Amino acid sequence: MSTFDSNKRLISLDMLRGLTIALMIVVNDPGSWDHIYWPLRHAEWHGVTITDFVFPFFLFIVGVSIVLSTYKQLAAGADKKKMRKKIVIRSLKIFALGLFLNLFPEFNFAELRIPGVLQRIAIVYLVCALMFLSTDWKAQLKIAAGALVAYWLAMVLIPVPGIGAGVLEPGKNLAAWIDSLLIPGTMWQGTWDPEGLLSTIPAIVTGMTGMLAGQLLKQDMGIEKKLNYLFLAGLLCVVGGYFWDLFFPMNKNLWTSSFVLFTSGWATMGLAACVLLVDVLGYDRMAKFGVIYGSNAITVYVFAGVFPWLLNSILGFQDFFYNGLVSLGMVPELASMLYAFLYALICYIPAYILYKKKIFIKI
């Protein structure tokens, strides 16, 4: 059994981050969007599939990483003012990368979509990192709980003009109405966007749950007690999210409060399990695949968003692979899934090269 040291880099966190990115690539790049096994699809509206866990897991990991990185910088005597400046600059870089992916490859600025996955990550990182420098965990817990309750009450009580209050249907809810008023340019679903403005508030809370978990790991107590608390907190969040679902359904597109609790609970227990297996029991070989992916997570994500243009649009590899398997008699859903896994392995190649050369691109 290994000795756990919270001051050392958490290999388990790199593994969890990498596995999350790998799954994100798998669900984003099927061989055919018309033929996908249901777990690899997002829930059509209310409800949760394994695919819906990917984004909240990543935001949770962002929160944990903020804690570990900030503790390390403060211990080295870093100036908080300079840290805040770096946080803002990094957030702008991530946001700009998101806009680049939205524009690529046509770069049609007239159809530019402002919201996006990286843009939401940038905002969550910005707010959470600045908050962590200014508040303690008790204040963060109160803010997180207050934000989730306020979002729930706003979504069910504030009437939408021409529709009324409490409507949670696509394009007819409060979040969609605010997006239609305030977001310029194109939205993902025409009249609303899954990464819109109002739903970013509970998404920030997802990042905050990661910060709370990270601060628990930094507490001066035995690792067994830390892991017990993490498992218990995660279980309570899952149960709380399940019961809140009865009044405010789990919905990734709206990032409902029940969705935050449910997914953050599983992420907390997932982190605890990874810490136990890798950092405590020392099964670090099993973490290698995820660590390689997770060491340059944003870089791999951007690569995965750009490379299909060359691989598919120019070389036609996707159609060749998928149609070839289907023509041989393979079930279309299986052929589509196999292509997604193959593409994730292709994206693993640059991640592996960067890792072996000890190149870690910090955006």
C-alpha cells in the first residue's frame, strides 16, 4: 500500500480527467449520428445517460484542480494579484479556443455561435478560481446551495412572456428566453443553447462541488477519513439529486439543480475511488492510459475537434471505415461505436507523444 501525500500531484485526478476526455471524444465522434447506441446519446430532454455525465465530470475536475494548483502556488509564495491576472488571461485563452472551434473550418463569422463547451469551461474556471482566492469552504458551500435553490425557484416561478411560469420545455423556458434576448449570433438549437447564460450559473456550482472535494482532500486528517467523507458526501448528493428530480427534473440542457447534485455526487465518489485505487493502494499502472490523456486534456480536446476536418472531409476515412463495416454485415450501431473508439485511439497518439517528450501545454 502506498502512502498518500496530498501535497504531491494526484495521479488519480489526471487519470479521471483523461478518462473523461476519452469518453467525451467517443460520444462526440460516432461513425454515424443516425446509428448510435442509446447510452452514447444525450438524453433527449429530461433524464440522464452516461453521456450526460461527461461534461459535469470535467467541470468537477476543473474545481478540484483549482484547489490543488492554488494551494501549491500560495505555498510557494505567489502573489494573489498576479494569480488573479493569470486566471483572467487563461480564461480568455480557453474562451477564444472555443470560438475558434465553433468557427472551424469555414470561419463564417456571420454564423458565429458564441456559447460552447470550452466557453463554459472558461467561465466556470474564471468564477471558481477567483472565488477560491476570496472565500473559505463554508462560504462556498452556502453560495453553491443558494445558487441551486435560486435557479430552481427562478425556473419554476418566473413567468416567460407569452408562455407562463414553470414551463421547462425546449425553447419555452426561462433560460431559453434569456438566451434569445442576450446572446448574439447563432445558437445551437436556433432559439436556445445548451451552454446558454442562465444555465451557466448551476454549471459554476458543479465546478464549486469539485473545489469542495479538493479542499476536503487537503484537510489535515487521515486518508481513510477523507475517503469516507468523500464517499458519504457523494452518496448524499446522488440521493438528494434523485429526490429533487421529482420536483425539478434532471436535465443537462437546462443544467438543473437536481442534475448538478446527481452528477456531482457520482463525480465525488468517482474521485474517491480513483484516489483509493491509484494514490493509496498504488495501482498506478492501470492509470497510465488516463494520465496520458489527462496531462494535456484541453490540447487533446482541441485536436479532436480539428482533426476530423482532415481525416473525414479531406481523406473520407470516416465514411470508408463505417460504410465498409456495414457493407460486411455489421450492425450499424456497432460499426458507429467502433469508429468512435478508433478515433479516440487516434487522438491518443499525439497525447502519448507529448507525454513521452514531457511536453505539457498549459493554456
